[in-house]
Amino acid sequence: AMEQEDAIRQELGSLHGIPLYKSFIEGWPQVKAFQARPDDLLISTYPKSGTTWLSEIMDMIYHNGDVEKCRRDAIYNRVPFLELKVSKSLCGVDQLENTPSPRLVKTHLPVQLLPTSFWEKDCKIIYMARNPKDVVISYYYFHQMAKIHHDPGTKAEFLENFMAGKVPYGSWYDHVRGWWEKKREKKILYLFYEDMKKDPRQEVQKILQFLGKELSERTVESILHHTSFQEMKKNPAANYETMLPTLMDHSISPFLRKGISGDWKNHFTVAQNERFDQHYQELMAGSDLCFQMEL
Ligand code: A3P
């Protein structure tokens, strides 16, 4: 418990210019030297973009829709978090080294910081992006409940910091664009949270095709049911409620908070929205990357 005290309410450090938790930066040499295996599948996202949702879907696919097998452990252990470093015992790289293949690996790293071994081994990668307005609201509540973060301040202040990239993992704009560009040359399936909300069956089919895997209609049906927001919210293996209370306080805001597209409309003022849109246009100019801000 003493070790974890060091990991709560941290100031951010800087990893090659990217704001990140200091305890993660301390663990960086081990992450940088990480040895990927050719059959690793990497789940890459900017925080709050549906990582846990995609992780549960992937674990279900890997276990042919066997719900019981997917209850074997909490999602953060079934899909270890590569750069996680909270204490000696809570370390993603150590956890991954003890995970049998084929492994599912979670990361939030911007593309330029991904350990080179993933490229050398030509690992499959699935990236999931979510519209920035919902991301920033989700991130704001996450800062309050996940105690690795310092106080996010007011919503208005947090919005400014997000737009300026002064949040853990830095600029959302650079993150989504960086991974989008990489898709031209590498095996990356680029998905959107909003598409998954709109037509999860179609997105699961895209994943299966990417994996070169076939599942029966019944199995796909069971995966869709098990990974719905309502099911995941009540599943202790998926909802993070088994995390140490010193690290997350679900009474402040549950990890599975709302799970919708367009919740930002309940939070942004008209002026904030106009400012955000203008800034978005400037930073996303020249990109063919498109986001649905609501459904
Ligand atoms: P909200 O805070 O908007 O509710 P991550 O896993 O990357 O941290 O993302 C967390 C966000 O994904 C949260 O968004 C959470 O509710 C949402 N989420 C998790 N599981 C989901 C599901 N099955 N369906 C829809 N959204 C889900």
C-alpha cells in the first residue's frame, strides 16, 4: 500500500515531449526494450476511446465467445497494459512476460513511441479512435475517479488543457493522426467508437476478417450481447470495480460511465463548442480523417 501511495495524484512528467505519469516514465527503459512476439495483437487507443470495450470484444473472439473463460480474470489482467508502471508489483511488461501466447496487449502510446519490436515482428494492430468531444468529457470524469491523476480543475480548465495537449498522452489530434498515417504502411485496422456503437456486428466482422478468423452467427451474437454496455457495466471482470480502491473510486464516477456518443452536448457551452470546432479545424486540416461527433 505504501508503494501505491507514490502513484496517486501524480504530477505529469514528460516522455520525449509527451506528458505522462512520472511512475510510467520511470518504467520506460523496460517498455522501450519490450520484446513483442509475432502473434501478439496490439490494442492501441488514445485514453477513453473504448479500449476496455475493444479489449473485451477481442478476448471474447480469442475464446470463441466462451463467457466463462472471459470471466477468468479482470480485463486489466486479461489484456495487460504495456506501459503501466505503478509500483514494483504493478508493471505491464512483467505481466506480459508471464502471459502465454497469443497475447492481447493494450497501449495508449503515440505511434512514434511504440517499442520498435512491434514493427520488427510485424504484429497485428487494432487502433480505436473516438470523437474528441466525448473523449475529453470521459477523460475529465476519469481524472476525478482514477487517482493516478492530479485534480483536473474545472471542466473549462480541463478542456483548455486537452486542446493544448497538456494531459496524459498529450495531443489527441497528434495521436489519432499519427496512427492514421501509419496505417498506410503497416498492418493496422483503424476502428471508430461511433461505428462500433452504430453497428457493432459490422465492426466485429471487420475484426474477424482482419484476424482471418471465422465464427458462427450464434457466437458473434453472444459476443455482441456480452460486450454491450449494460452487460459490461455489471460484469466485475470488465467494469474495473475490482481495482484497488486506492487507485479508482467508482463512487465519484463509474469506469463504465455512460457509454454513448454525443454526451459532450450535456457538458459543452455553446461558446466552448465553437472554440473547440475552430481549433479542431486548424489541427485536423489536411487530414482525410473524419469523426462523427454524435450519432
Ligand atoms: P464514457 O466515460 O463516455 O462513458 P477506455 O476503456 O478507453 O478507458 O474508455 C472508456 C469509455 O468507454 C467510457 O466512456 C466507457 O463508458 C466506454 N465504454 C466501455 N465499455 C463500453 C461498451 N461496452 N459500450 C459502449 N461504451 C463503452
